[in-house]
Amino acid sequence: MTRHQKARALLAGKFNRSEEAWRKYLPTLDQLSRQMRSRAISHRGFDNGTVSLAWGWHRDPVIVGGANHKPHKGERRHRAGDYCGEMESIWAARRMHCSEIIGMVVTCPHQPDEVSGRDFGVTVSCYYCRIEFRVERRKSKSPLKGHTRLRFNHPTDRSLYLNITVDKFLAMFPNDPPWVLKRGGT
């Protein structure tokens, strides 16, 4: 077996192991993301619960979660107190020294995308999350990878969901406007 064949075999094994873990834990992740909604703080009742399955530093699966935090009305204070469950989940994976997020399950009330107006039947990660996903994808040590799975759940109809990888998801929004951190964090 050549060096390249060995490398491909190792890589294929890693993806098979991730796929196996994803299938095994998905029902648990689905339930936990629904429960995480109770931790959300939203002035408008838009409760986002997010749970991620990641490879811990010891190469065992780790479950980390997050919920959105937007306690006040008015313009969003991105990176200055306001954040979504997706970002809290990525931060938790980083704090726990996880090497890779295998997949992320997001459950929140249904609404069309606020920037593009597209309606997927389920709410997908918002414009601010997409910005942060793009920033994370540029970091070599980020636990968020292009092949990280995203699953967006409808909060009440379990038959409605969207499964997609991070890179394919971001490619669906090529016209997101550029973002610059303004004074006051918005």
C-alpha cells in the first residue's frame, strides 16, 4: 500500500467513524436541542436550542450545547452580548478542546431567512451565524469544518428538517452582504 493509499484509507475511516457517531447520537441530539430551547433568553420569545456532537481531545464523542441570548429590544448587538445557540455551541466545543464538530442540531421557531427572504420550511442559521461560520472556516484550528453536518429542525413538526453540510449551506447564500463591526458592537 502506498503512502497516498494509506492516507486515503485513514481519512475514509475517520469519516466513517464520524458518520457512525452521527447516526448513533442523532435521536439524542434532536431531543436535547429541543430541551435547550428552555435555556434561551429572547425578548421576542424566539428560543433557539442548539446541540453539537464533537470529537473531544481524547477522540471520544462529546455533546455540547447552546441557546440564544438576546434579552433586549432594538438593534442587534452582535459580538457585544447578543449571540445565537450555534455560536455558543462552537465556543463550548473550543473550550473543551474538541478537534472537530461532527454535526450540529438547531431547533427554533419557524421564520424565513431575515436577509434573503428564503423560506426552507424550517429556520436556518441567521445572517450573523453565517458570518461567524465563514470566520470559523478560515481558522485552521476551528472545530467547525466544511463537512460538519447541520440539521435544522422545526420545533413542533418532527417530519420537517433540513440536513446539509456547512460548506453547502454557506454556498446557498452567496449574496450575504459584507459585515463590518460597527461602533457599539452591531
